[in-house]
Amino acid sequence: MFVKITTSGPRRYVKLVEAYRDTGGVSRQRVIATLGRIEAVRAGEADSLVNGLLRAAGKPSLEEGTGDVSFAPALSVGDTWLLTALWQKLGFADAFRRVLRNRRQFDAERLLRVMVFNRLCDPESKLGILRWLEGTRVPEVATESVTHQHLLRTMDTLADGAETMDKVLAGLLRPLIDQELSIVFYDLTTIRTEGGTDRPDEVRRFGLSKDGGIVRQVMLGVVQTAEGLPIHHEVFAGNSGETATLVPTIEKVLARYPIKRVVLVADRGLLSLDNLEAIRAIRVGGQPLEFILAVPARRYADFDTLLAEFHQQRCLSATEEVVGELEWQGFRLIVAHRPGTASEQGQARDARIAALEADAARWAGKLDGQDSGQTHRGRKLSDAGTTARFYRAVTEAHLANIVKVNLAADVFTYDIDQRALSRARMMDGKLILVSNMPDHTPAEIVARYKALADIERGFRVLKSEIEIAPVFHRLPNRIRAHALICFLALVLYRVLRMRLKARDSQLSPERALEIARRIQFHQITLHQRQSASGLSAMTPQQKELFETVALPEPSAKRL
């Protein structure tokens, strides 16, 4: 016997049915009893009959149950839900699925999504992603479908369609860019790689790392808008010249975005004052490349004569920031002086010099005492040893250009270069920029350069929160795919940051994801047969977060 639900017009009935064979051996069914309309059964009108059958079978009644409650491990879902909603809001899901479909026998777009989200939530290796998924639920992604091999194949798929992916991404980001006048910032950083094998098409090359030392690396160039939105990236060999990467990168950006003007804003490390003539000759889109270039502090001495009058007339008596302009080799030399910063730098230097002179006086006194026959505790000093020790201290204090130690003398001696000290005091608190922009005021040029500090934070995000380095991949295409995954993570990070700033929120993207991460997905099994699932109740802070970034709140039905 079995229970069957039948329909009669708009009503549904629950019946107890028996299967049997008639005299001819044909299988048939007959109704033993009608238990009532399904609404009545669900309301409990048949519970006495069900309980009677359970007792006859020796099992607990409906009210008693088995008493067993089983909890599955809780899964974090709030952060991945927020990123999924943002991913879809930007149009990434549909657009990338069209690019990546039919290339492999799996959903590459969803696996790409998993790798990008992992960079923002808990950066791991491809194997580490599987461990991350043990405690995380990504909406619309079946965890069992994510394998190490499929993740690597997804990276190969990205490499195969890299050019199309870049064009599609440009189309998706284009509406977010100022249509009238876009200032783009280009910067280059070094990404450390691992591995000792070499390939004919190798991009892992030894070069001078921006983190210090000669290491095996690749170069990553990133173009961002003045608002901090990353719009393009390029991977270059680790020994590439920085200036040589500029023109091809900017030309690609001009071809893909409605940018009417390009101004290169570079820090003290990207370009050199020695090749300004070469920079002057660069053309992008048929127009001369405009630039704002910071002068390295070590080159400030080249401008001391030029800046002396400006410093005397405008800086010595200043109580707030002073911005002025001078002419140098046909370029605009923009000088910004901050009295507060100058005072802090001067006091810090004077304190270091005073500490060095105190050490020097103590050691000189000990040497003089030894010469007169006095004895002291500790090891005996020598002039040569004291000179070497003092020179090392001066070098570590970055004062070798001011505190001149006489290394050739037979006795310990040093001198303070007063001219160098005066020059250093004159340069305290100053920012010196070289530019060829014809229509910006000095203050506007300084403001453009200071915006670079925010842009450079993008690289710090790549290296810290997103952990782009070190790169363990060996194949060039997978290295480029890894860079694209991290770049997409940076795009989401910046867009999330822009949404938070637009609502005057004090939350950082990291803090926002941390708040959302506490929203968890729970699964429970009751009486060994009834299962239930749902999300943890959202706190007011979590509700406010989703309202701030204008994204829908998590829903268990859509997981």
C-alpha cells in the first residue's frame, strides 16, 4: 500500500491505495481509504492515523520524533554574496560568460568568479581555494564542481581569450569614466616570482625590484583614472625598461576608452630627469604626452640655486602651504612648501645630528683619555675602529652628505658641511614637480600629483589584501591569467570603495567585507529525516552596509 495524491477540479485529495493483480494477472490499483483533502491532512486532521501506524511499527510518534538534531558546519556567505551582487551589477557575469563559454566542458565564468572573490576574501593558492571553500559558500556555485584541475583549465581559458576579455572589460568600465576629460595615471610595479626553470618565451626575468634587491620578477603596469578606478593592465618581462612600457600601454587605453587627454602622473621612480627630452618626443594619439613628474629628493641639490630666492621670499615666513612656479629647461618647475612638514623634518634631522655628535664626543674623549694613560671599562678603542663605527652610524642615519667623516685621516675626525646642511634645511617640506601642462595652475598640478598617492594604494592593495605576489606559476600564459584575476579583484575593490565614499561611509572595503562575512549559511537535520537551512539574522550594521553600497541583501532562496 502507498499514499497517493489525486486531483479533482481545484481540489487535491490524499488517498490510501493498494496495488494488486486481477484474475487476468494485470497490475491494478484500488482506493482503500480517502484520508481527506490535502489542506486538512497538512492541518493535522490525519495525525492520529499516522501516529497509530508509527506505534504499530514501533517508531516514535510525530510529536516525539527521534530527538536527533544534526548541525552542518556553518558557511560564511555574506562577503561572497556582496561581491556576487557587485559582479552582476557591473555586468561581469553575463559578459564574461559569453566570452568564456564553449571553450571548456565546465562553467569557466563561475570558476573565474571563485578565484577573483578568493583574492579579496582570503587570498590563497589554487589548492588553497579548495580549503577556503570548505568554510565558504559562493552563490550560484556548487562547491563540488570546483576542482584544482578545473581552476587551472579556467586560467588557460582566460589566456586563450585574453584579448577579448580586455575589450569586454573596457566596454563594461567605460560608463564609469568621465566622458569629457579623463586624466589617467600610469604606474609600474614589480611582482616577485618563484621557480628556477627557463622557457623560450619566459617573462620571469631578473631585475631591480621596487622592494629592493635583484630578484626574478615580472613587471605589472596599471592605468587608473583620477578617481582610482583601474581600467587597464599589462604584464611585461621582469627586466623591461620602464619608459619603454609607457607608449604601448597608453595607446591601448586610448583605443579602448573615450579619453580625450592623457596626463602621465609619475612618482619619483618611474621616469628620470635625464631622459626628459625623450619624454618630450613621445606622442599619444597624435598629441605630445603631457606629464607631471616628481623630482627625486636625491636630485634636489640640482635646484638649490634656482630655489634660493623663492625660499627666502615665500617660504621662510610661511605659516601654511605655499605653491609657486619657476622655469627650468623649458619646463614648468612647480614647488610646494609645507611649513609644518619642514619643521618636523628639520627637527628630526637636527636630533639625529645631535645624537651623532654626542656619540662622537664620547668616543673622542675616550680616545684622548687612552692617549693620556687613563683606563676605561670595556674594549680599548682605536682611531681606525672609531672612524669606521662612526661612519657606519652616519650612513645609517642618511646624513653622509652633511656629516663628513675623514676616512683617510690617521686620527678620528669629522666635520659638519654647513652648506649641505643649509641646502637640506631649504629643501625641507618641499615637493618639486616638473610638468609641461600648459593650462593647469601650480596648485592644480600639485593636486593632480597628490592624487597619485591614492592611486599608489592600488598597488599596495594588490600586494597586501589581494596578495598578487609571489607568483608560483611557471607558464607565461598562467602568469598573465593570474595578473588578470588579481586585476579584476582590484576593480571590485575600487568600485566597492567608490560606492562607500559616495555615501560618506567611513568603512574601508576590507572592513565592509569583514562585516558581511559574519552572515552565515546554516543547515540542520531534525529527527534524522527533516532538513532545514537558512541564513543567520542580519544585524543593523549589516543591513546598513548593504543599503550603503546599494546592493540586495542576502537571500537563502537565491543561494
